[in-house]
Amino acid sequence: MDEAEHWRRAGRLLVAKAVAELGYEELLRPEPDAAGYRVAGHTFAATRGGCGHWTVDPHSVRRDGAEATDPVRFLLDAAPALGLDGLRLAEAVDEMTATWAADARLLATTPTAAALADAGTAELESWQQGHPGMVLNKGRLGFSAADAAAYAPESGRTFCLPWIAVDESLAGHHGVPADRLLAEELDDDTRARFSAACPRPGHVWLPVHPYHLDHVVRTLFAPYLADGRVVELGEAPDAYRPLASVRTLVNTDHPLRRTVKLPLQIRNTLVWRGLPADTTAEAPAVTGWLRGIRDADPYLRDVTRFDILGEVASVAVTHPAYAEVPDAPYRYHELLGAVWREPVEAHLAAGERARSLAGLLQVGSDGRALVIELVDRSGRDATGWLTGLAHAVLPGLLHFLHAYGVAFCPHGENTVVVYDTDGVPDRILVKDLADDVNVLPSTEAPRLLLRWPHEELAHSILSALVAGHFRHLAPLVEEHLGVPEQAFWRLLRAEVDAYRETFPATASDPYGLTAAEFGRVVLNTEQLTSGAFHDRAEKDEAFDEISGTVRNPLAEV
């Protein structure tokens, strides 16, 4: 398959996704047509799923009778109905074009389903398609073509990290003591070399993304490089691979060394990808608090064996000039820092494997879904394997929510499924803690965690999992495994019911997890129509934008 064909195929899939997701959010309202449905000058065939969502046949989408393979053309055709013009439309075209290019690269490199099943945790993420519900999910505004080729997950490349030292007047180290962290993350020769580059005491060391070093440190921190408050130490020898989030990196030379999350001055999907100083500083404390709950609860510790990928150390850096401009756009307050996270490999026993939940949406170059390959290798039937998946994913999340008023954000990238030696889903590890954990107002928790009422915390299950992941997995399971979508929803509901039987006090459904409807989170609407929120002084801490309601497939048993 040549490059042009990869672009045509990627464009076809992206047009179908745009029709489906913008229709789901009711930004566009398809009308019945002789060919099935019509919207924005395009006709298509589709079915409707348990959340009222659309599953669009990519080969059925037509514009003026010809196959629709140009997602930018679709966006321009849909712009009047979407209310897009001027800057917002131009930026949407930017992001659509970048997403299309990344998807074409993915199609050119994605291997067969068997090879996907053989891939390691980080390698598999190189082939993930990004947020399944967001159309413009790889915009990465700020990256050049060369940057994308060097640093995007789909490039498959690894790279080394430069390190800097920052004066303690600007930076603070938190969590695992710095001496111990550096001894575990850097070899003796590297530490000696870095010490020679910055012999003066009172500096905090941290890695920097190579892109960020050039675009932020050497520009916005240039005066402090000149006066010695910031010192370039050189490059450490370990190679790192980017995960699907782009800015989170795993050590491929020493997999038991910690994963590192770094700020990256690009805008992707809804936000600039910085690291807020307050969240970064508190990350180890949030990890300690969550692990304390887990370790003290026999159901979490021994029955579900639910665990977190702890954010055990961090460095938070402030920029002295922007600190005096509190109303500067929020990205200027998220310029520099680092978070070290426990690696997945440290949580695996002999013979266990781990894959992100998002990986289950993968389809190999041979047209075979990864989930089929995994089911076949396990020796289980499809229903039994999917029941194992539901049992691995739901009980621990439900217990944190009901027993402690703690809600994770367990979407596909944040949830890592651990498989037993037979290849059956067994338990989960959850990540992105300080950024994404929310609690009830009555919960005694670290102060930086956002407080929300029951109906908002319910979205940790209903929006992050049910609408955010399982509504995309359900049609894949039906098409490739032959398990009807309704049967898939029933086995998920059965897991909720089993939890309620174990803890009868939750049977009253205080979070409305099995109510007939729930609020529809509309991320594409927020991205496309929110105007210049990227230049606000405060990152939007309001709950995700909600518009209308959708049917709750967990209610229909």
C-alpha cells in the first residue's frame, strides 16, 4: 500500500468518525435519506448503539456520489452547521490536517493483530489511535513535521533526555528523596558528569523533553541560564519511548526505572500540555493518600487487587517573571517540572502481561481486531473473556467511589489491564492521579483535589468508561467476536449488580450508575466552539461540558 492509499484510508476512517462523533454530540443532526442518512452534504449508512451513538460504515460515506476520503473537506462542508468560521475554523483545519497525517502514519506502521498481541505495553501504545471520542485528537499544535517524526508515539522512535539543574529559589523537590531518586534513575558516571556541570549546591535536578528545552528553557528561561539559576547538565544515556499522551515517557533501556511525565509546550485536544506547579508538587502526597486507602482495605488490596501507578516524586518549578503576572494565560504557569511515576513492569508478577484498556480498540493491518487475538490465545470463549474484563475493571473503581467518595478518570489511556498467565484480564492499574482524581466535598483528601457532588463523580464510570470507552468497544466486540452489543452491556451491568450484592448499602444507587439516562459529555463541542479559552488565565476546572442526555445502556437489562 503506497502513501497516497494510506492517506485515503485514513481520511475515510476520519470522515466516518467525524460523522459519528459530531452526530453523537448533536453538533450535527443527520437526517434519514435513501442511502441511510445525510448530513453536511454527505450520505452514509449507520447503526445506533446503546448510548444512542452512531456506528458509521466508513465505506458508505459519499459526497456528490463519490467516496468521501477528505476529512478537511467534510469539516469545511460542516462548518456552517457547526457555527465555525474565522480563527476557530482555521485552527480546526490545522488540527484536522495534523490528525489526518498522524493517522496515515499509523496505518503505514501498524502491524498484524498477532504482532499487536506480542507487543510490550509501551510499544502497543505507539499504535493507539488516540482519544476514541475526539475527532481532532492529534493536533499537537506547535509540533513541526520534524518534531512529529522525532517525538510522536506513532514514529516508533526513542530518544534521550537532557537534564537541567534549577536553583532552589525557583524549584522544589517532593516525594522520594532527591539523592535516592537520582541514584536509582541515573548511573554513577552520569551523576558525576552532571555534578561537574553544576558543582554549586542548592540546585534541583530534573529531565526536560528535548523539544521543550529548545522551545521553552532556552528562550523563556534564558536570563536564568545566563545568571546560573538554571544550568544545562547534558544528556542522560537512557532511551525513552513516548506513550500515547506524547509527554509521558517510558525508559526502554531500564524498564524498571520510573516513567517520567514532562511538560510539553504544545496544544493537543483541549489544553496546553504543561505541568501546573501546585498539582506537580502535591502529586506524591496524593499517591500516598490513595495507596493508604488501598492498602488498608482488604477488598481493594486482596479481592480486587486494584492498584495505582504511583506518582512518587516530582519537581515543581516557577518562572520568576510570570509568577508576577497571575492573569497570564495558564500555560505560562505550567512551563517546567517533572513527575516520576512507577513503571508498569514493577507491578507485574512472572507471566503476567499488561496493556492499556485503549489498546483493546486496536485493529491490525490484517483487519483482525486485537481483542480476537487475545480471546483466541486465552482459550476462553468470547463471553467468558469479556466477563473477565468487566470483573477486572469495575469492582475496584466502584469501591473507591462508593466507600470513599473517590473518583478516578479511568478512560482507556489511564487504565492498564493486567492479564494472567492464560491471557485473561485479571486486574487493573490506574494512572494520572493528581491531575484526574476528584472527590466528594465530604471526603478528607489532599486540598488540591477538586470536589464534586455525587452526580458529577458518577461520570468517572458513566462518561470515562461507559460512554468514553465501552461504547466504542461494544460494536467492535459485536463485529469481530460475534457478541451482540446488548449482551456486552448486560455483562457489565451484571458486574455492577454483583458489587451491590457484596455491599448491599450501595443498592440504592446513590450515584445513579444504572439510571435510565446520564448527561452527555461533549468534548468535541467544547474543543470546536469554546473560542479563545486557551488564553484564559485559569485552566478550565469546571466539569467537562455536558449537553443533553444519552441512554444509559447499564439500565437496560
